[in-house]
Amino acid sequence: MVDEVLSQNEIDALLSAISSGEMNADELKKEEKEKKVRVYDFKRALRFSKDQIRSLSRIHENYARLLTTFFSAQLRTYVNISVASVDQIPYEEFIRSVPKMTVLNIYSVAPLEGRILMEVNPNIAYGMLDRILGGKGSSVNKVDNLTEIETILMSQLFEKAIVNLQEAWSSLVEIDPILEDFEVNPQFLQMVSPNETVVVVSLNTTIGEASGMINICIPHIVLEPIIPKLSVHYWMQTSTKARDPEAYEKLSTNLQQASVEAVTLLGETKIDIQQFLNLNRDDVIALNQPIDQALTLTINKEPKFYVQPGKHKNRMSVQVLEEIKGGTDSDE
């Protein structure tokens, strides 16, 4: 039994019917006591909650952005990919909705069991192929008779795109996707049983002059080990990654090799234009820096040390006397 929430308009209509005598309050109580039965279709078993579907939607929204950037660079044309819908349906229903001749990429996603299916509409697939071969990206549906060279070119393109799937899923689990198969006829493909629940992510896709859909079919067996991670509680948790010693060492080494500008200001003064114009050889300009006071050493124009001038190996040098500590929130 499912609790139904009435809208304000439905509540007002119900109160109006009771007050006008059109509906009897006793009859309502009698109906409430009766058992409510809902028809449940076991062929369309809902194995994912709305919360989990929303999490999958978020992951593939990121995946769509990554694919947009990837295909834009690979095909050098306008690309726009966005999530149209995320649904859970029986595998049989998904296969029936796929065109008889289309482009099917089958990925294994170790360490997860099962395989993921990516169906690319022929209109989109051939637009990609046309761009790879130097065309404008116009679509000519000939997926039923792709040559061996065309098949290799397309499978290589989708094999390169694996890194985007890996990155999009990294927030949930580290996977190692591999393009296992490239098919054009869904009738020869049987990944799971017909009644198995699958999540189908549909992506609206525009590439050059072609537009169509990319559908990603994820069987329940693939998602089963990570279902707890799809809940909102997991997403709200903050995790801190352990420091990578090797990366830290490389970063420290690179920072130590960075060049900075160190300047010591001997002193300053102000003179007017008339004095400047009348300057002659051997004239003396008095600076505002007393001899017995320390000079300021600046690093990239920021004062960092008090120093005193001198010589080191017959070169003009300064000796650090004291560090200039700047005021920060942590000092309070």
C-alpha cells in the first residue's frame, strides 16, 4: 500500500463535496478500511530507487560533458551531448527499441561483473565517420554495409573515449573499461536475460550536421555491488584522499626550481624637476635610508627580510638579519 498525498485543490474539492452532501464521511471511512490493491508487473521490476536513479543521472551528466569535450577535439566540429532521460526497463524492452541496424559498443568494466552496452544511432555514427575521413559531418545511413576499414576507424574512436567513462565513474568506483565487441545488429547480442532490469541512459547528441541519440544500457548485475554508493548519504560524505608521496615529492621539486625575483632597495628620495635638470657630475643625492638601519629585501615585490649590505667573494651581497612576518588570520 502506498500513501498518496493530495494537492490543495483536491483537498478543497473533497471538503466541498462532504459539506454539500455529495459525499458521505461514513462511506469514506469504509473505503479506508478496505484493502487497496495495486497491480505489479514482475516483468518491469523496479530495482532502483528514485534517489539511486538521480545519482546515476548526475554521473552521466558529467560523462556527457566529458564526451562533448572529447569528440569536439577528435572530430574538430561542433558537438553537444546532454542527458535526455534515465530509466529502468527490462532488457528485452530495450533491445526491441533499438534499430535493426545500428552501432553497438560492448564494454567490460572490471572489477564489476557484466558488461555495459553503448548504442549509437546510425545518424550520429556515420556523421562521426564522415568527419574522421575529412568530410563535413553529414550523415548517410550505411551502417548495414560498413567496410572493414570504416569499422576499424569507428571502433578505435570509441575505444579512445573509454577514458571519459572511467573518469565519470571514478566518483563511485575505479573501473578499467575495455571495448570488447563492436556490433551492428542487436539481434546477435544477448548480454543478460530478457526480463533482467537494466538502466538506460539516453543522451541527446549533435555532432556537426548530424543529430540523434546515444543510449547506454547498464544491467543490474553491473550496478549491484555499488548500489549502496548510489544513495544520497554516500554523496554527502566527505572523503579525504591520502597524500601521494611520489606526487608530493615531484610537486616539491618543481616548486624549489621555480625562479623568483629578489631585490634589495638601498633607499629612496624625492627631488623636484628643477633639481633633476640641474644635476651635474659628482653631485650627491641624499637617500632617506639611514646607514645604521637595516635594508628591506623583497621577493616578487613583497617585503620578506630585513638585511644589511656587504661583500661576499668580491660581489655585492646582503646578509639576512630578520624575517618580516606578515599579519594573517592564523596569527590572531
